[in-house]
Amino acid sequence: MSRCFNHIAKFLKDKRTHHPKEYSQSELSHILGYKNGQFISNVERGLCSVPLKSLPKICEVLEINKDELKKVLLEDYEKTLEEHLEASTEPKAEGTVEAQESQNVEPKQEATPY
């Protein structure tokens, strides 16, 4: 199961492309201190998020309100949590230890040779 980065991906792409300076992905990556110009491309495709240490610089360069950025990041985190919590409540395959435990059935013990 993976993390959700869809909201931050769309948000940053929108802010970058509508900024008066119209930064390219590579330019913005380098301004943020990344040697690999591919970094912003990866973020905008939802493959990863922005490291926390880069958030203040992104707000400064793209003129983003910090509360607005925080809201977008929290939306992604909430989606990730929902997916993980839903997955943990899905029915277990019959006969597994988890299924037996969830039904308060003692798991079957393997016979031990003497």
C-alpha cells in the first residue's frame, strides 16, 4: 500500500505553472537545491512528496500561503490514513491466524514431533 501525494502534486504544478516567473520543473528543482532537475517532475506526478525541510523555501519561491500548503498536505495524509485503515478492516482469508483471532477462535497449533 502506498502513500497518497495527489493533492500536493496538483497543487504545486498549478502554483508553478501560474506563477508570474513560470518556472520550469528543472528550474524550480535547482532553486530548491536539488541537483536532479527531475525532482519537481516526480512530485508533480505524485511519485513523492516534498521533504519537510523544503516547505519554507517552496512557500517563499512560489509565493504560497503556509496555511494553504499545510491544508493540501493534510488532505494527502488523510487519504493515506483512510486507505490504510480501510485495508486493516478488510476480511481476512478464512483459516489464517488473523481470521481465527478476529473470531476469538484459538489458532490451530501445529503438532510437535517427539
